[in-house]
Amino acid sequence: MLKIHTLGPAGTNCEKAARLYLDRRGMDGQVLLYETLEKAADEMRSTQTPDDLLLGCIVYPYLHELVFRNHHWMKLVDCFVMDTYDMVFASRFADVSRIANIGSHPAPVDLLAGVTGLSPALKPTLVTSNAEAARLCAAGQFDGCISTRIAAERAGLKVLENFGPVPMGFSIHAKGARQ
């Protein structure tokens, strides 16, 4: 069975993209979620399965490092565009003025500028994924977060601003050294 290694936890755009990749090809497969893409690549490399794939997002902050650091065993084999889940600003509070701290993955952090009523003095704490930002916000580590709508809803957060989906590129990497 094909395994796609990608960024988790559940509710990330990478998870959605991996499932779409399998569906578009009519393939059965398993999507394995990791804290970072680097951990996903390390795990993929350690498997004995030659057909495992890594799915990355083209705006992942360190995708270039991941590609060049692993070029001796991993190669880019495909790319595609998909609309992300709706990207949102969510909170445990219904009132944006109560927000004193924010969590966000580095990629969508600039969406904060579009949050009506949010103090521009607030600087986000960076986390490993959009879904992780929602999880940590729900746990009380942050008052607000940039996340996917699905992750925010699963975490029981209130969506205060919906930025909609973002057309996004995703890369597929396979085992196989460059010759």
C-alpha cells in the first residue's frame, strides 16, 4: 500500500492534498502525519518501502533546505495546485480585543494584517503547522491563531475572520537518488 508522509496533525492542508493526490489517481494509500516535514522525510527514508512518497507545500518555510539536503536519496516527481481549506483567524474568545497572544505557522502569518480589530503590536509565536496552532489555542497556550477552518472547528474555536481558500502548490517527492 502506498504511503504518503506529510505534515500533520489532522486538519492540515498537506493532509488534504495527500488525500486528493490519492483520490485523483484512484489509488488506495495511507497518509502518515508528522510534526514537521523534516520528520516526515526522515521517516520515509528509513522505511524499506521503495514507493513511499513525501508531500510538501511549496510555501513550507524550509522546503528548499529539505530538497537540497536530501537530494542524494529523494527526488521531486510531481507538483499540483489545490485550493487549501479556508484559512481563518480563530480564537477561544468571541471578542478580538481580548486576544493577548497568537500562534501561527510561519507560512500564513501575514494573514494577521487582515484581522479586523487585532492589535498590530501583537507578534505571533510560530508553531509547526496550522492545525497545531488551533490545537494549542484550544489548549489555552494562545488566545488566537491562524489556522484552517476545519482544524479550528475541530478544536472548538470561534472563527473571527475567514480569509477563504488559497490556491496552493504541493510537491511530491519519491525515493531515488539523482544520477
